[in-house]
Amino acid sequence: MDTERNTLGEDDRVVAASGLFDEPATPEWTIAFLSSPGHHLLFARLDDTDVGFVSGVETTHPDKGTEMFLYELGVDESARGLGVGKALVVALGDLARERGCYGMWVSTEADNEAALATYRAGGAGAPEPGVMLTWTFER
């Protein structure tokens, strides 16, 4: 298995891998994501097929510096249990270190055992209790 960073100009690849995402990827949103500084998209390939992805966004704050937010991780059902998720999390962590980030964080549901196991296997510390609030705006 290989992990590869996706770059601007490879929006066709992202759209073709839409089955890995929650919703279909669009060329417009893909280009906007990939052209934004500090936005990263990595794919995992098995036998020349994209079987997983991880997206990360660098966030910088005046009193903290820059950290990596692991935005989303997706692995095709056929590739689950093969270490794809862990490899992607590790690859994003490596990229974060290369980019000078002081850390990386992710939010998930407390009962999402698969996600918690994957993030722990990828080097995350023990989960901290928290509450996530959201706003939804019309598109």
C-alpha cells in the first residue's frame, strides 16, 4: 500500500474517488480545497486503486502556532482491517511534522470504536471528554 499526497490539478482523481467520501466530491469544491494553503488530501492505494483518504487542515493561532486538524478519514469497506486508516493517519502526522505543526487533533463520537482504535494505532493519546457544537447554514 502507498500513501500519496493529492495536489491541485488532480481534481479528476478526487471526483473519481467520490465513493470514499460522505457525499460526492465536486470539481469546484475540490479545486477550492486543494488551492487553499494549509489544506491537505492524501490517498491510500492498493493495486492501483484508491481505497482510502485523509484530509487535514493546518490551523494557526496567535498564541499557539500551527497544528493539524484531521478533518476526515475514509476507507473503502473492502480495505478495512488492512491498516489503511492507520497508514493514512501516520502519513498526515508525518506531513504535519514536516510542515512545522506542534500537534494534530481530531474529533469523533465517543462510541465510534473503529475510529478510536484507528486514531490510537496512529499515535493519538487517550481521548479527552468534550462537547462539539455545530452551526448549519443553507447552501
